[in-house]
Amino acid sequence: MALVCGVEEAGRGPVIGPMVMAAVMIDKEDSDKLKSLGAKDSKLLTPRTRELLVPQIKSIAKKFEIVIIPPKEIDDAVLSDTLNLNWLEAIKSAELVNKLNPDKVILDCPSTNTKAYTAYFKKHLKNQDIEIISEHKADLNYPVVSAASIIAKVARDEEIEKLKQKHNVNFGSGYPSDPRTKGFIQKYFDKYDFFRKSWSTFQNAAGEKKQKRMGDFN
């Protein structure tokens, strides 16, 4: 039986918290089982539905792997001269696939330049014989990628909840478009270590705060 692996991320865009990547490996014939569960792009499902699907997906999967990428590692990639967020995602995807070693991998390519992304991903693969399919928005077309998307999203939500409970705070969703998140950053930008400092939302908030402090002495 051919083993097929889907790879997807959750939390690429937020200014708070980690990005989570997941890889799910199944027998090729089990793709229809995932489809019948209702596995699709995690953003199209309610949080409760995602949570209910995770154990069902894991029962179908031969194996799965998760990697949690902290804000500092994301910042280091974004601010690097040789890396960026896409390349970091490709490297982490390859790490996951190297652990599972499927016959075929389907990537949800974060860039429309799938050729360059695929080439960079392949450079980090141990097994160069793995068949690679790389498509933009693959989670809409391949149930195994949708399954990875769901596992990644639930794991990311759990990490966000842990941060809120650990620090006894409520910063909203963590996305730059969330007014609660923006307000939280403006107030506490220099207090917590879970911000992505390379994001303009953080830099703008930190800059505004510093200017106000300097203005106090004028």
C-alpha cells in the first residue's frame, strides 16, 4: 500500500504565539475515510467540530507528527538575510516528512511560486525518491492535507489557551486584526515573551509606546 502524507500549518499570521505544523500519513486507500469524516480546511470548521475530528483522524492515520515553532524562531527567520517565513515552513515540513518517510507527500504551498518552494523543500528531504505534490491551498483539495490542517489548528488553539492560563491574561485571538490583541500589545509589549517582534503590529505598538514615554519629559 502506498503511504501518503499531508502537511499543513496553523497560526502563520498571528502576532502572538507559535505557529504549529502537522503531518498526517495514511494509506492511500483511506483518503475517502477522511473525506467521509468531513475533513476539510480547518478554517471552514467550528472549533468544536475540529476537536471532535482530531481523535477520528488519528485513528485513521498510520502516523502523525506535530512541531511547535515559537515566536523567537519565527522572528529569527523573518529577520534573517538567508531565511524567511516560507523557507522556515519548508524546512519544518521536511523535518516532519523525514520522520514519517511516506511514498508521497502533499504540501499546502504558502507561496504561489510552487516550483521554488518545492525545490527548497526537497533540498531538506532525506529520501529524494518521495513523490511531491505542492499546491497553493492544497487543504481545499486533499483530505489528508485537510486532516493535517485540523490537527495543527487544534494544537495551536491549545497552545494559545496555555499561554492565557499561564499568564492569566486575555489577548483575544492573537491576530493583528483583533482589536483586543492590538490593545493588549500596546499595553504590554515589553512584558511578555510570546509576541512576534518582527510583525509590524508589534513594532508599531512598541514605537508608539516609546514615543509616548519620551513625550512625558517634554
